[in-house]
Amino acid sequence: MRGLIVDWGGVLTSGVFDAFDAFCAAEGLPPGRIADAFRTEPAARELLVEFECGRISPAEFEAGLAAHHGVDPENLLDRLFVGGADSVDVSMHDAVEALHDAGVRTAVLSNAWGTDRYDRSRWDAIFDAVVLSCEHGVRKPDPAIYPIALDALGLPAAECVFVDDLGGNLKPARALGMTTIRHTDAASTIEQLERIFGIAIVGDRTVKEGQR
């Protein structure tokens, strides 16, 4: 394996759905209301798809989502993320950086809620490529977005690993020939990455298998 493609929200950050639940609690909505609407209600899902594909502005998304749920649109995106969905997972960042330093080509592939909601402070050090849905007009799990990331890395699917916290986003990657990891927690994902790449991630350095 020569390439690693990772999701952002819920992989390199704390859980998005936990933040949604915190928002529901703060706004007096039933538990799971935001996530359930995105999954099952056409109007809410269309808002999400249009926003992540960059076809509507953050303000339009806030207005539409607020109307759908009967909440105040002011600073809605900030309120949705106040539960920590944009808090970076340092262990996962360290792991990606260690693999990158060991010669693995790395990319982030994210369904973006605008381009300014990312902590990019370490991106230059850990990523060779950045693919955001809003900049390409297509989002996961549309099969068209995965080749964009592969082309950006200059690698075939068979030589890449894709990590995402949503199983539905893994299926198209797997169909293309990528090895996939369903992220549940940093320790489990890092263990799988070590095994696949044959590299033990030790603090801020890496050790090739057989050299430990």
C-alpha cells in the first residue's frame, strides 16, 4: 500500500453525531432529530446535499435548516458544532503524519460544510492532497468523488486505504478496489493502519516492520 485517504469529520475530529445530539438537547429538539432528518426526510437531505456540493451558501443552508426544524437561523452552523464536532483528534492527526513521514501519500476527502470550518494548522505537514466536496460539486458516497482523490495522489485504488466513520461512504471506495477501514475510535483505526502498512506508529516516529 502506498496511499491513505481519510475522512475529516468523525475521523480526524470528534464525532459529528454527538455534536448534533448536543444541539438537539440545547434547542429542545428530540434526541437524534437532526441526524434522522438528514437520513430520512427529503427536504432536509436535499439541503445537506446542496450545501455539501457547494451549490447553496452557508446562509441559505442555515435558513433552510432552521425553517425545517423551527429553530433560530442566526449562527446556526456555529451552534451545530458547539458540541465539539470540529475538535481535532490529536492521535489520528499524529498517526497520519507519521505515515506521511514514512513515505505514504496522504489525502483528506471530506463532505465539506464550507471551506472555513476546518482546523488546517497541520494540513501542510500531513496531507499531499485535499479534496473537499464543495469545491468539486460532488460528495460521498457518489462514486465520482473517489477518483478525484486518487488522481490527486497519483495512485491506483488498489494501492490506497480509505478511512471513514460511515459505512455507506466506504462501499464505493471498496468497489473501486481500495482497502477500507470503518473508523470507530483512534486506537482501533491506528492498529489496522499499522497492520496494513507494516509500519508501527511510535510517538512521533515510525518503525518499519522487521526493524523494531
